[in-house]
Amino acid sequence: MNKNILKKSILAAALVPLLAGCVEREVVYRDRPAPPPEQTTVVEEAPAPPAPQVEVVPVAPDPTFVWVGGEWIWGGPRGWYWGPGHWGPRPHPGAVWVHGGWGYHGGHRVWVRSHWH
């Protein structure tokens, strides 16, 4: 047998275990969640929400979960009420949690609810 072929075979056999350790787990998301419901709530002539409440963030139940901070939610005649924060999974890879805030839509001052983007 040719020494060159033998050397290449031994080298290839030696590299296989080294390369096998480089394989990473591939996560495939087959079902993308439905888009969120309408993300604006028209709030005309309503007072601004109170300052955010201080929350104690508990330990994550899973390392892949993301902390979704609490927020003030407009309840119409009831006014603002606090929705507490919680741990949750991302709805799809690369999703980012966007906190609510004021904006304008159709000439109206609107409150844009927190949502995944």
C-alpha cells in the first residue's frame, strides 16, 4: 500500500473524533405562533400610567426562558392596573420583548401594549 494513502487514512481516522465534538444541537421551530392581536389600545384623555412597580425577579425555571417585566395595563373605566412580570419562552427565535409606551395612530394618542417583536 502506498505510504501516502496510509498516512492520509490514519490522519483522517484521528481527526474524526476531534470533529465529532464540534457538532452542536440544531433546534428547528416548525410551528411559528400566530401574530399577536392588535397591539394598540386607544386611550384618549387618560392620565399617564403610574411609575413601574419594583419587582423581585425569581430564578428562571429554565435557562432558555426570558423575563417579561410587569407593566401597567389600561383597563378602560377601571383605569390602569398592574400586570405582574413572569418568566416565559420566546415565541420564535430572536424574539425581543418590547415594553409598552405612548404613540400616535390615526391622529389619536394611543398606548402601545408590550409585545414580542
